[in-house]
Amino acid sequence: MEKMIYFDYAATTPVDENVLRKMIPYFSSEFGNPSSVYDIGKSNKVAINMARKQIADAINCSSEEIYFTSCGSESDNLAIKGIAKANKNRGRHIITSKIEHPAVLETCNRLEKEGFSVTYINVDKDGIINLNELEKAIRRDTILISVMYANNEIGTIQPIDEIGRIARSRNIIFHTDSVQAIGNIKIDVNKSNIDSLSMSAHKFYGPKGMGALYVRKGINFQRQQDGGHQEREKRAGTENVAGIVGMGEAIEIANRELKGHNNNIKYLRDLYIKAIVNRIDDIHINGSLENRLPGNANISFLGIKGAKMVELLNQKGICASSGSACSAGLIKPSSVILNTGASIQVADSALRTTFGKYNTITDVRYLVDSIDEIVKKYR
Ligand code: PLP
């Protein structure tokens, strides 16, 4: 294919060139094992701890509260299972939302099978959780609240400060999956009373297969992977040093460039929404327009299935995504959008376009023209 225009930055991002440059030596000349005691091992340990500090600084915690993992999913698993299992003597009830990523939902399903009880909170038409429902769901045996910072499909940002306040006032541990938010929103775990937070490097121009978990000092959690003593006994396995160095560099760049980056992608996103609203009838914008990630647009083009639209856009060299999931050979409409109260037709025809730092105005014009053409031809 000659042309490739990428509008799927929520799925993954390319590695920033400066990040890649920092990573390369750790694949070759600096290849030592950080657990080794000779120089090439020790220098790797130093590099890991520098990255740990970069990540801690980005969310306002201390280095010893950061644990490296292999991805966002592992961070969610480690946080939720680890906290639940280590605190089960205090209670076995967990609260989460209905629109979490499968890394959280499936983890909660697993814990239910193991004797924990989980309450799944509803969201409103904008995809925002109901705080009254959250407060009402709290029981004497509630040990953990896990609500995502921002949604991966519709970009809705949850009232994190309020959830943090509620959790803290009731002495409940608060975990948030910030995989989509970090690098797009300034996060301060102390200001927001966040006790545990998951992140993934490939969403902010870092490498894939690299995650981290923040757990507030003093909070007990059980390791989920047994073996060596790495990550202060909380996550066994020889560290992915190049990935860790890349993640540290990527988060530092993302936070430094946050304001300008957000203004740019918000401008492109709004340009796209405005053009679509002006040119195409029978559309539905999914998610909140105010409390939304700057680079996220999710629009249903009624009468055309999201999966079909993605395929047709691909033929024009455009990468975008639908919220549909493929299960047992059947394409199922987005459960996130259905949970906002939208009809099956709306959920079935959703197109997620997520904008990033390498998009241009010309790209957006081409996207809008392409969608317009597809709608005219296939509706
Ligand atoms: N949580 C959210 C909100 C996500 O969007 C994703 C990935 O898309 C994950 C967790 C999982 O992250 P990873 O791909 O690093 O496992």
C-alpha cells in the first residue's frame, strides 16, 4: 500500500525517535543483566532506577512505589488480584465500572470465581460513572475500587478526584487503569488520592510489551509471578532494560510536551468532528464532549457497520477502529457504547478515530473526504 494515514493512536503509537535512540545501547553494548554484580550489570541497574524516577516524577510519587511489568494488562492484573488477595482478611468486595477494559473486567470475573464479590457500576449517556451509585455500592467488606481514568473506546474521563475522595474517606483502596490517560492528562496520584495506577508505554510513544504499576507505600499486594527477587520481590523476571529505559524517556517527553501536544490533537479532533457534523447526516457522537481525551472521537455512522467502515477506510490507506469485538466468529457491537444506553444500531456503527502527534490537517481532510465518499456509496 502506497499511502498509510494513522488514526488509531489509542490502539498503539510509534516509538518516538529520541526514545528509540536511548533504548538501542541496551540491546547491544549495554546488554548486562541488572542483577549481576559486575560493571555492565550495575550500569543496567542504574538505568532502571533512572527510568523509575522519571515515571515516579511524572505522576508525583516516589521511585519505590513504581514496579515494572510487561504491559498494561499485567499491571491491571497485578494490582487488582494482588491487592484483593493480600487484603482479603479485611473483606472480599470490589467495586468497578461496567465499561472497564477487559484487563480489569476479566480480572474481576476471575476473582468472582475465587470467592470475591464484585459490583459493576453503571455509566450515564456520556459514559461517566454515577457517584451516588458508587457510594451506595460501598459495603463494610469493600476493600477495593477500580475505575479507569479514561475509556479506551469513547475517551470519557471519569471524575477521578471525587472517586479518590470517596475511597479515601471510607478507607478503601483506589486503583485506576490510566493506560489511555497517562501522556494525555497530567496525573498526580497524591492530589487525586490514587493508591494504585496502571500504565503502558506503547500508548505514549514508548515500546510495546512494557508496563508499570504504581502502588502507594504501605498498601499490601501479593505478587502474581513467582521466581526471582526482581522488583523488590513483587514481580519476578529479568528486567526488560531497553523497554524500561524507553518507557522512562517516553513519559518524560510526553509530560514535557503535554500542553502543546494536547492543543494540537484536540484541534485536529475538533476539526474532524465539525466537518463530519457539517457534511454527514444520521450520525451519533458517542461519549462526553467535555470530559473527553483530547485525541479521541467516536462517531456512529448509522446504516454502516463500524467493522465495514474500518475495512473500507483501510482500502483507502486509513487506519481507524471500531469498538466491535470478534467473538466465536461473530462481530459483536461495542459493549461500552451499549452501556451508555445507546441502541444496538448506534453501537454497531461506531467508528473510533484517535489522533496523535504525527497527524496533520491534510490527513484530517483526507479522512473526512474518505468517510463522506464511503457513506454516499454504501448507505
Ligand atoms: N487498559 C486500557 C484502558 C487499554 O486501553 C489497554 C490497551 O488498549 C490496556 C489496559 C491493556 O494494555 P496493554 O496493551 O499494554 O496490555
